[in-house]
Amino acid sequence: MNTELIVVLDMDTKKEALSAVAACDVCSWFKIGAQLFTRLGPSIVHDVRKKGKQVFLDLKYHDIPNTVAHAAKAAADLGAGLITLHASGGHAMIEAARVAVEGSETRILAVTILTSLNEAALQHELGLSETPAEAVRRLAQLAVDSGAHGIVCSPRELDVLRTTLGDEPLIVTPGVRPDWATQDDQKRVMTPREAAQSGASMIVVGRPILKHPDPGHAAAMILEEIQP
């Protein structure tokens, strides 16, 4: 399995974002999340696509099926190659999104349990009796069965989800840190090589690249590390 690298564009301005894209020209994929999209809107997707790059639009849709279907169709029309929604939105919502992107190159990724939620939060705030691991497995299987092309998960969930879901679904993994980078606020991480060997289809990396004195070189080192 070939693992791909997605560079995170978590910044506030068009200049910063496109400078990062230019610096990491060796990479094909860039993630636009809520911060940058809220600042600049659809135009930043067009700007990155004009550079010949693929966009992972990470907005985590979660609403009634009709609303999410229209949002997914809009994202596909923008040219986003990957989009996210919350698996907890349920079968009908995920299925509606999948139907909405049929005929396009857009693929849907489901987010299961946010890594900021621990077992106490699941039980006392969300009312779930499962452990985070149990909830992740259940929601991942629901998402794929409902038409999602893949899921987003933390490195610690890679092995079990690849075993549960099989080889076909995409598994996209943030929380990846090279040995030469600081962990920042990430507590349980994998190196790019470890994530690739554990079955990640794509790894998502931000600060280790963007804070490096030479972002292009940092990206190239990661790409070399994840080669099979």
C-alpha cells in the first residue's frame, strides 16, 4: 500500500497558505480546515487547485441528510478531493452525502470520536456506555457500510481499524510526528514510517513541516520515510 502525505494549511491568510503550498511543491495534497475556510471561503480551494494540488476539505459536516447532501455536492463542485463528515450523523446522512458526490472524484471520510473526548466525556456528556475504542470501531463500520469511502482516525486506532475494515477503505491519520520533530500538544503519536506500516492510506502533518526552517525539505524527508 502506498501512503500519501497531506500538508495542513492551518493559517489565516491567502499569502501564508499559498506560500506553504509553494514551499511544499513536492506534495500533492493539502488540507483546508475550518480556520482557513472560514477566513477565505471557497476561493482558497480554487487557489490551491489552480496550483495543480489536491484539496482535503476538512469541515466535518453534521446535519440532517438533505443539508449534508447539498454541502457535499457543493464541495465536490469546488473540486475537493476529500471531504469529512461526522459518522455520528448516522446512516441516512452518510448515504445522502455519498449519493450527492457520485460521478465526481470527491471521496467522503467519516470522523468517528474526536480525540479530545475521553471515556468520561463519552459517558457523562454524550451518554455513551462504550469505551472510546469500542465507539470508534462501531462508528467506523457504520460509516463504511453507509457509503463513506474511508475514515479519519488517530494512530492508536490504525491497526484495529485496518483489521476491522479490510484493505479497501481509506484510513487517514493525523497525529503523526517524525522522530526529528517535537510532539507539540500531541500525546500519543506515531512516526510517518510506523503509520504507513500500520496501514494508513494518508497521513496528515502540519507543524513539523510548516515550522521547519525548510518546509520543502521536511516534506521530502517524510515522503521518503513513507515509501514502501
